[in-house]
Amino acid sequence: MQTARYVRLYWIAALACVVALVYWPSTVFIYQKWSDTTELTYTHGWLILLICVALVVRSRRELALAPVQPSRLATVALALVVLGWLVSYRASIEGLEVPLQPLIFWLAVTAAFGWAVGALMLFPVAYLYFAVNVWYGNPLKDLTVLVMRGLLAVTGPPAVIQGDVIHLSNGSFVIEEGCSGLHFMIVGLAVAALYGEQRRDPWRVRVRQLALMAGLALLANWVRVYTVIQAGYLTDMQSYLVRVSHYGFGWCVFAVTLIVFFWLAPFFGAEPPLPPVAAAPPPPNGAIGRAQLGGLAVAVAILVALPLLNAALRLARPAPPLADPAALLNPQPPWRAVPVDVRSAWLPVFAGADALQRRAFGSSGDDAVEVLGVAYRTQRQGAELVGETSSLTGEGLQALAEQVVGSAAGPFGEAEVADRGGARSLIWWRYQVAGRNLVGPFAQQLWYGVNALVWRPPAGLVALRTPCYPDCGSARRTLQEFVAHSGMR
């Protein structure tokens, strides 16, 4: 009987291993986040994973008793989500790809065993999202700046706040994303969610507990940031919290917050009595039934077959020849090719590009246009048109405003930029992916990912830059004239 009780756990663990191995790019990404000792935001991930495993093991009796009825609806949903993961992976959209992996696992379990088992697995799988990159700190950072503005206006010292920078008479503080309190918020909500689950509280009670913890976590972070600012001002920026680190101090404040939470949480709802635990009988038809085997086979087939089919289709169709978008330009008079300015402040970065070409054109009216062409045979993480390793403006220019503008060759994205000396210029760009011209970065990623399901589509970018002389309105007219004579379509 004891062995039978654990059989279903073994098969669930096997499905987890299949998902982790087949969808290894997401697994590697999560591992890197959990092991990142610089940002630290998700270093609690290992503990979250251990808690998830413990929650599943705790439910072993209920899992053994749950009836097995493979779900067709969950099977269809699993196939669709796997396709969504493949699109996101090929398009290098980690913000969609990685969060889909736990959902794939849950749908695989539900497809194989049915909704009764899926319901038991819902909280353990959902709990893993406290360790997945679905959390963003910018709203919390903006709120922290707003609160500091109000507190310092009331208590002093006098401060001038420009954006995220707080200027005092003897120093300045930058409210970065690490000062948003995101890590405290995630850990606090994870504690509150686990507290409600352990007590088996109703959902309305759990919502109140989560709201309580969210408020306490915000308050703890504001106390931390305010204390650091005051310590820096009073010690002429010589305090340990300013010179060395205030991260440990933040966790000390957060520890007090946890004590307050556990004191207040019982007042948010009565703890229901736990039902008596009955001994779990062995599953019918031995350790594993025919329906269970059939559901497992279908789930594993979808998990493995769709990625293999994607790889086979891409290999069967050869990649098209590489074409640099800038090389296809053929400007007509009055435009002519001129030497590229090697001292240009425009230093775009596209890591791993298979082709990157700079050209320049001038006209009889002394107008000048710099042209950039970028091409990738295959986009991947770290080598893509849009990503952390790519920058159209580079370090020498700062974007001031963006919009979409029309031209004789269709729409372009437009960025007004300024160099370190304050000189402004306009950059027009558009992406060329699988035979289509696209302006939006996310749109080109998504279009590339959809096409990458069945072949290796070409991906490139063409960008134009001209100075705002005497103003950006004249620069826009210069670019419109150049595009009209460039042969672009």
C-alpha cells in the first residue's frame, strides 16, 4: 500500500523531469536567475522549489485517492501552450517563454491524470511563480520615489528630486530598481500565501492576508530607504549603510515585518478545523491503470513531439541567403554615396550580427544621411535584433522621444536623440522579417517566432540618421526625401 501511494508521485516527478529537460532553455534561464548573486532578486528560488516539492509530497494521500480521467481539454490546451512556448523561444521573448514552463508542466499533469489531480497540483505549481521572472519593480520604484518626496518634504532634510535621483546638500541618492523592495515584496507574498495554504484558509481570507503582507512589505522598504537617506545626510555620507551596504539592514527591517504579519494575520479570519486524515487505499487495478498509462503517453508525446517537429521542419528547409538591408539601397540623384564619418556619435550595438554595414549619403544641398544595415541568419538569445545585447542608439546617444511616421516607402519608427553635447538628430528604422516590414519591436519578435516554427526566416534592420539642422522638422523632411529616392519598398 505504501508503494502504491507513491506511484503517482513518481510519475508526476517523471513529467517534471521531461519538462525540465525538453524545455531546457527556460530551465537554464531560471537556474541563472536563482544563482545570480549580483541582482539577488530571485535567489530565494531554491527554497521556493523545495517548498513546492514538499507541498506535493504532503498531498500524496489525496493524489493517490484522486480518480484518474485524462482530460482532452487539458491535452488541447497543453498543445497550444507548447506552441506558444516555441514561438516565444524562437523569438527570444523570455518574459513569455519562461513563465509558460510551469504552466506546461501543470497542463501535462492534468492532461495525463485529469482535473482532480490537476486541482491538487494547482497551488504547488502556482507557488513556483514566486521564483519566476514575472515580477517587475518599476512601479514599486516609482512609488518609493513618490513616498520619499513626501516624507522629506515634511521631515527634511531639504532635497531636490529629479526623476529617480534625490539630491541633498551633501550627496545624492539614486533610487534604482534594487531600491524598489521587489525582493521583499515577492518573499513576503510567498510567506503569506504559504501561511494561508497551511491553515487551509478560504480564498477570501487568503486575499486579505496577501493584502496585509503587501502593505507591510511596502512600509518596510520605505523605512529602509528613508533610514539610509537620513543616515547618509547626518553622517556626511560616511554611514556604513551608505558606504558599504544597506541590503542586510533591509532584511532586518523585513524580519520585523514578518513578526507583525504573524501577529496580525489570525485576526483576518478564523482558522477552520482540519478534517481527519483517512488512510489512502491503493489505486485500483494495481499500481497504475490503463487510463493513467494512456494519459501519460499522450502528454509525453505532446511534450516531446512538438519541439522535435519544430526542429525537423527548420532543418528540412535551408536558410535563405543573407541579405544586408543597407546593401539593397540604391539612392538616385541628388543623393550620392559619401565617406562614412568615423567620428560619428552613433555607435549602435548588435551582438552576434551576421552582417552590419555602415554607409553614408549626401545631397547637393549639403544634407547628409547615415545608413545602418543589420542582418541575422538565425536569431537566438544574445544575438537578436531586440534584446539586452542590442541597442540601436548605442551609448553615444540618448533617446528623447519616439513615434511612428509615414513615408513614400511605408511607416518607420522615429527616435529623436541627443548626443553628449546636446546636439539632436533623428533616427528612422524598421525591421525586415520574413519578407515583411515591421516597426514595433515586439511585433517583429512575434512575427519572427511564428515563422520560426516551420523555417529559418531572415531578419534584418535598416536605420537612417540625419542631424536636426536647423530643427528636427527639417531633418524629418530630409529623411522623407532620401527614402523617396532610395529605392526602398
